Amino acid sequence: YNLGVDRNFNCDCPANSATSKYNYDCLLKDSIEFYAIQRSGKLPANNVITWRGDSAVDDHGDGGVDLSGGWYDAGDHVKFNFPMAYSTVILNWGYLEYKDAYDAAGQSDWLLDCVKWPLDYLLKCHVSDDELYIQVGDGSRDHSYWGRPETMTMPRPAYKINAANPGSDVAMETA
């Protein structure tokens, strides 16, 4: 709860490695931190978002399948794998196209750490050849909750695709 007082807030931007009037190095850093804010699960020791804590560590699928991790979607607490997979693809693609810029900005390691988070989660979601979890959380319940993810207590159902419940679009994007 910020209440207008920023504690332990780091607004340091890296030096501008380019000669443009805009500090794109800072933009890259801030963009990567946006995704760090969306992290769900047990946060790593190198977590740079000091006001975020572990959340949704008990997300599970059928039979206790561990579905912790991944990113929350759109500022709420549901994990939708389709947009998560898409965002991960686009971030990786940008890195492949502009690796030199990430290197010059000193953000390559942070970006690789950033995309590893959802990739590890998406791998956990693929529980067998014909089953892929694609969502954790209920949008209706979630949108009725205006609290921090660290303190949410509502049920968090998990939804999957399989032969009986197909979803080739999300399966393709996740692949």
C-alpha cells in the first residue's frame, strides 16, 4: 500500500548509451521491471521489486500439479496463458532482433531472466502430450477483489485444454 509514500523505491536509470535525446536504456529497464511486477509464485532472491512478495504459491491443477509461477494478466491476478505466451514470444523476438541494444543498455541479463520466468511456468503447464493448463484463476472472482496478490484468498481454479476441450490457438502460441 503506497499511500503516496515511496519506500525503497529505486528510480535510478542507467546512463544513456546512445546519442539520442531519449534515454532508451531507461525505457528498457522500466519495461523489464513491468514484467517483474507481474510475477506470481515464490519470488527469486534477485527480485528487484521490493514491495512485491510471494503470491499464489498454492496454485495447483488436477492431482496437485504445481502451477505456481508465471505472470498475472492486465493488472489483476488471473494467469491467462495465451497473452502470457504471446508477450514472452514478443520479448524474445525483440531481444533476438536488437540484442546489441540490450547489451549496450546493460539489460540483456535482466531480459533473459525476465523471459525465463514465464517459460518455466509454461513448461509446468504442459503436463502431458495431450494436456496443457491455460488459465489459473476466475475472472469474475478476481475482478471483485481489489487487494494485493500477496493477500488474496479466493479460490483459484485451473483450466486446461485436452482432446475433449481443445484449444489449438493457445497451444500453438505456447509452443
